[in-house]
Amino acid sequence: MIVRYLQSWISEAAALSTCLPVSVTPALMSLRRILRVIFLLLLIPVLLLLGCQSRLIYYPQPNHEGLHKTLAKQKGQPVEYQTPQGRQVAFYIPPRSGAPGTPDTIWLCFAGNGSLALHWLSLLREWDPSFGYLLVDYPGYGDCQGKPSPATIRESSKAAVTALAAHLKLTPQDLQPRLAVLAHSIGCAAGLMAAEDQQVKRIVLVAPFTTMTEMGRRVLGWPLCYLNIHRFDNRKHLAAVVKQGAKVVIFHGTADEIIPVSMSRELAAAHPESVTLHEELGQDHNFILGNCSTRIGEAMMKR
């Protein structure tokens, strides 16, 4: 919208310049130079935001050897699959209980934009030993190729579930009722899309936002927030999963300095019969997972 508006300005200015007589006054020449400077000053931040936007939202990093060693200790198994972005790798963690067969509950876990799927490993031992987990990385993160975006993340999550079904020698229909979603921060957007696609009925979200555009408003203000091209919309996808019959539990720290707790309040208030909000006093954005892991684990056990 902003880009089209600026393009219109530039077109009008160009038309104006062609209409000027050959002999122009110094005042008109100065006005034309001023207009050009204004256009450049407006266009530069727009072009910078459009060109560097992904770097402001995503912080991909590779898995280091220590994470792979921790994965092996927890008997984790890589689940490889392909998307148009290239080779992708998620990680299946079997139940600690060692019970034979496929677990009744498998949590699809989606991390924040500065974290990796394998970072969940430090928390899993605190939760029900009967759970299985699929830790999903975004394109460009961990051992995955490609670039993250709402579309590529959603595409990869769908393919990850299909690959997990094959890994466990189940049909997608047999796997689907076992699935639940656990997500943090931007992972809540990925998790809600996956929950909608897989018709997941149990969802635990930690520090979700409403929309990425509204997050952009907090950082960039109006109207630059509308330059956002990574249009995650948790309002929309939360409404969709609730309509499918999902029960959602949200945890959000009252001292969250990145995503305000007011966003979770808004999400919960829109669906009071399906969404339960736990406001964690004094908890911030990054440490809420570890500090509140016991309460999160208790919520995961409820059906």
C-alpha cells in the first residue's frame, strides 16, 4: 500500500517535470530538487525494510555438535524429507518410558525465531515420560535448507508430519489423532498453522503474538508496519483451530518485553470457552519456558 502510494507520487512528479517549460525559474528548479530529495528520503527506508525484512524476523543458525550429542543421548532420530526449499530434517524423540509401540501423544514442537528445534531437548525430561515429540525446524534453521517464510514454514510442517507417519510406519489417518502442538513465540504462528492443517485438538502456546503486522507496529510504527510481507496471523489461525474443536492453553509472562501479554489477553478473550490463559507474574519472553516448565508440563497432560 505504501509502495503504491510512493510510486503514485513519483509518477505525478515525473509528469509535472515534463510539463515544466524549457525556461524554468530558479524557484521551480529548487522545488524539483527538493521533491527529489523527499522522494529519496521516503524510498530509502522502504527499500531497506523490503530488502532486509527477513533478517529482522528470522535468525537461522546451524545445529552444533553438542546438540547432536544430546539428541543421541535421548535416543532421538532424525526424520529427513524434501520440500521445494531442499532437504529438511526434523527430530523424533521417543517416549522416555520405553513403552513399546507408538505413543498415544506426540507433540509437534515449534521454537522461537532465535532458537532451534533441538533446544527443546533441555525441557523434555521434565515432562510426561509417555510423550513422544517431533521437533520441527524452519527452512534455513538447524540441518534444514532454504529460507523461512510463512508459506515455506507451513509447507515444511506439513511434509514433516507426513515424513513422521512414514518413519513410524503409520498412515496419516492413524497418526493424526495422536498429535498435539507445543510452541513458543513465533513458533506459535507455525504451530497454529500446523494445528489447523492436522486438525489438532490439544495446543499449548507460550508467548504468542496477535499478528506480525501488529508486532511491526510496535517496532517500526505506522505506516511502516504495513510493509510487512511475512504476514503471520494468529488471530485467524486460532479462530480456525477453535472452530475445529481444539482446546488451547496459553502461557504468557507479565514482564514480557518483546511480545506484550496484552496480545495473549486479546487472543484468549476472543474464544473464552476454548482458550485458557495463564499469566505468569514477572516472567519475561526468553526464560518463561524454563521457569514455568512444570506448569507447562501439567497443562500438556490435560486432555
